[in-house]
Amino acid sequence: MPTETVAPRVIAYTAIGLIAGVFAGFFGVGGGIIIVPLLILVVQADQRQASVTSLVAIIPTSLVAASSFLFSGSVPWDQTAFGLIIAIGSTITAPLGAWALRTWNTITVRWIFITILLIAAIQVLYQLPDRNSHLEWSTATVLVLIASGAAMGFVAGLLGVGGGLLIVPLLVIGFGVSDLTAKALSLIAMFPAAISGTIGSARAGAVNWKAGISLGIPMAIASTLGVWLATITPVEWANPLLAAVLIYAVTQLTLRTIKSMRKS
């Protein structure tokens, strides 16, 4: 009977969404580093299906989580524009990253990115941001944010890793802004990028909307809890936790890269 197979899957998507939502809200990332392995393990989705479903779920999650940061009062509303500026670069370069994935030998690029994340993890661990510090307007800031967004989008398309893993530590380390502001801007930038990527997948007929919605709704709801936890967690604790997530991502990417090298 269909209900015997559909119901357990919906329950699985809901459980994964709740876990990933708290993660996404707390760290300001899309949660793909958590969602994709869980979808592959729990519902036996293949890598491509898991990535596409994750992208669909990020659309409502990024919107709800970013709004939660803004409504909490921890991030000024005028910072929203900076997130959209980051999105300009990421939306343009994500398709280029996907093209490079099909045509480049990505092993070297993967190792470079792994090294960057590891360095970022070490720096985040020892650099405590000022939660009263936010971005201010200047030509240099806008240009660097567009370039950062471009790198974020390209890496996301090339390696299948959410750009939040790159943009959050970059904003904290490079601009010295509040970790909460960095997370909010990352989520704002993800929203249009996730829509753009989902449209491309939908045109190719690769989107399972039922799976994406089943995952996205609980993920969006749970992200509000993640945001609340982020706002009440002292920065002295939040930064080591962010560093731990970066190290986890480094571990996952290293294992995938070694696996790819063995296959080739």
C-alpha cells in the first residue's frame, strides 16, 4: 500500500528537517553538509537527488531564519542590503561552478578549499567578534562583498557545498562583524541563490517537490529555534562551535575527495 511507504518517508524528511533547521538557524548555513548525508543514509537518495532536495528546502529555511535574525533585533534591518549584494555575485557564478564541475579536474580545487576552511576554523576559534559591529557602506565593501559572493556561488556550484561555510567565517574574520550579522547575511544571500538553483533543476525535471516541501517546512520552522539559540549563546561559546562545524565540513570534504581520487 502506498501509505505504508509514503508515511515513513514523510516522517524521515520531517525528522531530518527539524535537525537541519536548528543547525541552519544557529550557524547561518544552508545545512546541506547535514542534510545530504542524512538523505543518502536514511531515505537512500542518491547524491544528486539529495543535493537538489536540500536546495529546495533551503528556500523557505533561509527566508524564515534570516527574518528571525532581523525581527530578533540582533541584526539591524539596514544590513539586509549587504546580503542581497552578496547574492548578486553568488547567483551569477553558481552556474559557472556547475559547468566547471562537469569539465574540470576538481581534486586540486577541493584540496585548496579544504585548506581554506581549515585555516578559517583556526582563525574563528581565536577571533571573538564584536556583536555591536556591523557592515558600513563604502565602495570597497560593496566590491569585496560581490567578489565574496562570486566565490561563494562558484564553490557551491563546483563542490556542492553551501556557500555559508565560506561567507560566514569570511565576514567574521575579514570584516570583523558580529557573528549574528554574518549568519543573517549568509542566509539572506542564500535565498535568491537557492531559488535560481532550484529553477535550473526544475527545468531539467530533477526536482522532487513533495520531498523538498516535506523537508523544507519542518526545516524552516526549526530554524527559528536555531536562531533563538544563536542569539542567546555567548560569542565565547558560539565561535568554538562554528569552528567545530568548519572542521566537520573539512572532514567530510576530505573523505569525499579521497574517495573521488580512489575512483579515478
